[in-house]
Amino acid sequence: MLHIDDLSYRIDGRLLFEHTSASLPARHKAGLVGRNGVGKTTLLRLIYGEISPDGGDIRTPKNASMSLVSQEAPGGPESLIETVLAADKERARLLLEAESAHEPDRIADIHTRLSDIGAHSAPARAAAILSGLGFSQAEQQRPCAEISGGWRMRVALAGALFASPDILLLDEPSNYLDLEGTLWLENFLKNYPHTLLIVSHDRELLNNAVTSILHLSKGKLKLYAGGYDAFEATRREQQRLQLKLKKKQDDQRRHLEAFVERFRYKATKARQAQSRVKALEKMRPIAALANERVTAFRFPSPEKSLGNPLVRLEEVSAGYAPGEPVLTGLELRLDEDDRIALLGANGNGKSTLAKLLAGRLEPLSGQRRCSKKMIAGYFAQHQLDELNPARSPYDHMAELMPELSEAKKRAHLGQLGFGIATADTPARDLSGGEKARLLFALAAFAGPHLLILDEPTNHLDVDSREALIHAINDYNGAVILISHDRHLIAACADRLWLVSDGTVTPYDGDIASYREQCLAERGAGRAAKSSSSSRTGVSRQQQRRQGAERRAARAPLKSEMTRKEQKVKTISASIAALDERLGDKALYDNDPDAATQLARQRGELAKALEQAEAEWLAASEAYEGARH
């Protein structure tokens, strides 16, 4: 379905892709992962055809439809539901033609096709998708121009999902969603009937919605089977083996070089020395792994305990205008060691509660009790736009520590991840992740007793999110989390509060039970399945018969795929056995010729494995095509 052949591309002189290739079989779902800045978004644009590669080729079936959620959010006078319906270009074109067609045969063809693609059920499907992404029935009738940018991006996403293209390209879609919308999207994508390539740093989404991981690193693409956890485990093992093999090769090289230097000019050893020289020339060096460590986050713990409760709310109502409370009847207690995640759809008052707890919002009624010495650190995504664009990280941080020397200020910045290259860079030129790191440092600088993190992961890659988890768990104060990242919540929060129906209550279940509740409320997945069946225009009886025919046709393809997979496993086992023998240092001392021969065999097996993996991928593609 999607073939990337020998792709090369540079941007501003920087090489993003270097003669790399990858393939996705039809109806395959893959997550595109890699560190921030390696070119994931650029790859989606190359696939979509927005930009052209410097070399190589990207091929898709001739008539395959494709969607890439535009960064240009819709904002016209059309209603949300009309905007989503317009995303199905074929339906819109046929409806327009039906109004002006005069030939009976053409009119019949139009209406037959409209029936085949489920055109008359389209409004219900579009409404289901919008509902799943958090829009009420009333909101779906509002003009796009009346909603904010983040919600417009949800509409753009809804349009792409509704169009149900043969190839769907998504770039960090959960950045615009709350936890509830992310849960619905995950389930929708899990049931998506066509090819999907999604850029995401959401570990749980990548574990549950895709069947493979396409990893981009150092200009190269590599496909791994399974979700993100399986990819991480496989890659970790590969790195361990590569480092182990490099150590073996370095030991062998040093041994051979030492022999050559000792005996190359002695007549009795000349022939052996020349043999070692040739062995050295043929030995391909194994590259050391690049240092991809993430700079740790650090949240200074409070210097002095204030005792419990840290904050108490008694019959509190909160809002932004007298007589118009957003939340009422709040009876809550927050202790020094609490780690609480706030659940509830956007617009229900999670940020209002966070501001109330932090002391940034006074109660409309009731009592908020806490020590006057309490310090609250507050991080929110909207603050990214509040950084002074002309001031550097050094400028922002230096004013918080005027008593320190410049050397100590820069040393502190270095510990925060701002070295020589970025410490003096204007904020407008920092990446989203670098701005977030600066905001974390500003929010936590004073060693707060309470740390409030409102969607802290949007600009962080998976490794940086793990670093954030470690920092939160090492911090000794209270934490309030608002996040759509379930992995972050599960790893850091020990209590859940549900913000819903104008109040806040403790949630007795866990994040898994909340997921089931959200999916039940939003009718998750039904839109994806109904879209597929209505688009094909066949009955359930026909679908069952066609399914039986496909199962019979794909049996030999499955057998071939299994055989190719077994070949890959056999070669991999042989390589592992050779690695074990090559790991014996005594081999190089006792029989260096045998060691050289084994190293040659391993090289041959590595080439055979590459060919076997290509054959297995082709067999898998053929089988997947037959499945659907």
C-alpha cells in the first residue's frame, strides 16, 4: 500500500533522510516514532505530496485516497457538521451533480453510488464522530468561526476520520484532545478499516491502536512488529547486542593489531602477520550507538513542611464572575504527599479547580484554607505563548537568582538542559519541547509545596515523558495532574478526582475503569465500523459470504507468510549462536583464523537475514491484502 524507496531529503542543509526505505502493507496500522526534530512531520508531508524528496520515491496505489489533517484549522461560517460532511469529497461532488444532472442513466448511476457509500447515513456518522471528540449536538450546529483554535483542530480531525481515506496520516492528534477524546480516538483508530500512519508520543495509544512501530532515527526508517512496549523491548535488546558485539570486535581488532605490530617484520611470522593485516582490512567497524540520553527534569522539593492538610476547601463555589459559578459544593482536602489526577472532559472546570487550589482564583463563596507560606508552582500549555519571545532562557532564569555569579547561573541552566547552544537563544526560536522545559524550570524554581501540571506532555517525546515521570516521582510535594497521557497518570497519580456536572468528587475506580465508562458514554468505535460497512454498500449476509471466500483464498498466503517468518527466526537464532561463540575471548587467542571465519559467516547471515525479512514483509503484505 505504501512504499518508501531510497528516500533522501534535506531541509536547510540538514540531512533528515538518507537513502532509507520502508513499506506498509495494505490496511496496516503503524505508529511513527522518533526523537523530536528528526523529521516525522516532514515524512508525513513527503508521503502526502506537499513537498518533494531530493532523491528516492514514495509510491501508493494509483487511485488510493489519502488524508493528512491540515495544520490550517477550518474557520468559516459553515457549521461543524457541515464542515465534516464536506470532507467526503466524493459524496459532496455527487450531491452537487445530482442537482443538475438530466440524463436518466447518469441520475440512476449517481443515486446508486450515493447508496453504495451510505450518503444518506453520513450525517449520523459525522455527528457520532464529532460527539466522540467532545462536541454536543448543539455545538455541532455552531459555525466553525465561533470556536477556538484547539477545538477547530478537532473539527479538522473529525473531517479526516469521517472521510475514511485509504491512507490516513495523523500528526500528534491527541495534542488537541482531552483524556476522554483521546480514549475515544484510540478505540476508533483500533477499528479503522484502512491504512493508518500516526505520529504520536502517547505510549498507551501506540500500544493499543497500532500493530507496528516505524522508527525514525539518524535518517533511517525501520519497522518493528507490535506496539510501543514491544518496540522498546526489542530495540533495547538490539542496542545491548550491538554494544556487546562492538566490544568483541574492538577486542579482536586490538589483538590483531598487537600481533601485526610485534611480528610483521620477523621473517618467521611474516605470513601470519600479513594474514592478520588482511583480516583487519576486511573487518567492518560496528558504529557505537549515539548518545541519545534525555536531560533529566528536576523539580526542587520544598525546603520546609507546612503540615497537613496543605489545602482545604469548605463549601466552596468557584468561577470567574459573581453569580456564575463553574464549580459548586467543593469539599476537598489536599495533603502534602497527594498525587492527584483530574478527570473530566474539557470545559467542565479542571483548570478552574487547579487555579483555585493554587491560589490564583479566589472562591466566590465558602472557604479555602491553607498556610500563607504555601508556594504553588503552576505549568499550563497556554503559558508557552506568555514567554517573552525576545528573551532567552538565560534572561528568564537569571532574574530569579540575581545573587549568583554568571558562571553559577549558566551552570544551573546547563543542569536544566540549556547548554551553550540554547541558553542564549530567544524564546521565539526555541522548539516546543525547549519552551516546555523552560516553563517547568520557572514553575518549580522556588521549591513549591504544590506543583500543578496542566497538560505538561504535549511537546515532549516519549523519552522526555519518561524523564518527566521520574522527576514527578522524585519530587516531595503535592502534585495535581491534568493530562490526556494515561501512562503519565498511571505512573504518577495515586488518587483520581472527577470534575463533572459542576462539582468535584473522588473517583473510586482506576484509569482502566474510567476508560470503559468514557467509551460507553461516547459510543466508541461504532462510527469507524459503520463507515466501513456503509461505504462498501453490502449486506451482512454478503459480508459473511465474502469473508468465507477470503479465508479460503488467504490460507496458502498465511502458510507462506508463516514459512518466511520461521526462516527469519532460524537465521536470527544462527546469528545469536555465532554471537555467543564470538563473545569468547579465548577464541581469538587460541584460533584467530577460526574467529575470522566465524565473523565472515556472521556477515553472510546478516545479509541473508535482511533478504529474509524483505521476503517476510512481502508475504505479510500479500496476506494482509487478502484479509481485507
